[in-house]
Amino acid sequence: MKAFFPTLFLIFLAQPSIAGDAPQLSLPLACTPGKDCFIQQYVDVQPGPGAKDYRCGTATYEGHDGTDFRILSVEAAATGVPVLAAAAGRVKGARDGMDDRLLATPEDRAMVKGRECGNGVLIDHGEGWETQYCHMRRGSVKVHEGDSVAAGTPLGLVGFSGNAQFAHLHLSVRQNGKAIDPFLGRPISGTCLSGDAPIPSSLWTAAVRDQLTYQDATIIETGFAAGPVSPEEAEKGGITPPKPESAALVFYARLINMRQGDSLRFSTEGPGDFSAANDSEPLPRPKAQYVGFIGKKRTGERWLAGLYQGRVTVIRQGAVIGEAKAALRLP
């Protein structure tokens, strides 16, 4: 993830909206944003070196040409999360048969060169407009070239085929072959919106715009575990919960898109003298994904029965910008 770059001046008249000619986009997967799906990465609106998202933030990476809707884990993907057509059109192409595999090394990525999208669907909406849906689950693609689809038509299921480091849907929007940021409704140009400036030309329907308010430093999951939690373990899902005889009892939190300078405050408490607290150091650089935890090792025969609680707070420039809790009751 790249460092924050200064905001450019906003000159809307020099870059007119094209949203009036575009399809209006509905949510491209069956989920509730902010609850069981989250935007991990936005379009990089900065041409050339450097990267910034449409709000001048760092929730993107250099050259990223789409919007990544992540779900919590590989385990969550196994339940079957439908990918939906964002607008009516005709299927221009589809691919299936690639394995779902989280890539971690350059050798892994070399294996999917030229097929980075993985299993996916390309839809033609007319007037040069296209949407592309990537990283779908092997064997799940339901449509074929030439099929007509309506907005909301199931296309397949979320997976992690192709060049994927987490289970997600990558949605690209293009007009005449040029990448379009659906939040700004215009080609990549170096222009972003700082602060709470209104969005004049979003391609999302009004209902979806209300669901996809911009967020970074988002807490996507909290819970208790029987030991330290690694990002790899969290991405796979199925974190082992504590039992009375567990060697450790840990409160953890998963976050995405933290900015340079953000810090976390952890606290947990429970029966007897169970308590722990910690303030992290400010992050030296942005973090696309982050897992933090606090807890204790068992010193007695078992953990005391009762209610254990944990809290995580996100702090930016001295102000609280997010908070979440979790609770665990041991018998």
C-alpha cells in the first residue's frame, strides 16, 4: 500500500461528468455493506506513480482499476455469496475452471499471468459501457456469452481465483476501454474529493450510494481466540474460540485500510483479576489489512466461568474514529 499523496485542486468544469450516459449500478453482490462485506480497495484515481482513492485517501494501490468488495474470510466464501449483475446488459464473455487459491508469492502470481481476473464475467451495457466481475468461485459461473441479464441477475459466487490474496469480488467499470471510477463517474484523471465534498456524478443508484459511504480504518471483525491470531489465520477463518482449559485467552480485532499515524487502544476484562490494556504506537505507514490482539496466558487450572469483554478503539490525530466490542461467556 502506498503512502498518502497531497490532494490535487478540484476543477470540475474542466472534467465534465459522463454519468448521464452511463448505466446506474446496483450492488454487485448479495451482502450487507459494513456488516458482512466491505470495500477493501477503491480505484486508484492517480495516473502514473503514486496512488489515491476517490476521497484522496490510501484505500487503494498503484494502478488498481476496480473496486474490491471483500467478505470476511475464505470460510465465509464457502457459504456461497452470490455475485450479481450491477446493471442490465448482455454477457460478452465468461470464464470458469480456475482454482480458488490465495496467492502469496511471486511464483504464485506467475501461475495466473494473463488470467489475473480468475473466473469471471464481462457484461456489455451498450454505448461502450462494460462491467467485469473477477475472482469468482470455481464451478459457480452461471451465465454464458450471449446471455441477456437484468440488474441483480446472479452471475456466480464470490471466490478467490486468479490473482487474489483474500476472498472478494473485483468489479471494473469501463467506457470504450477506459477505466471509470464508479464513485466519481469519470475516467481516471488525478482528481479526488477531499473531506465531505459532495459527489456530483456517482454511477451507483441512490440506494447503493447510501450503503457505500466512504470509510477507512474499518473494523471488520472482533472476537476472542485461544491464542494469538495471525492475518493468515484470520483470512482463512475458523479461528479457534477459547475453552475453559485453553492455554491463553485473547481478544482480537481485524481492520482494513488504516492510515499512517493511526493507532489502536485495546482493553479486555473478565472474572476475577482478568484484565489487560494496551495503546499501540502510531502506524509508520498505511496498512491495507491489520490484526491486533491482547490477552493473557492461563496460570490456574482453568479460566474462571463468566463474561469476558473486549474493546478496540481506533484513534487518528488524537480523535476516536471507530470502536467495536466483543463478548465471550465461559461456562
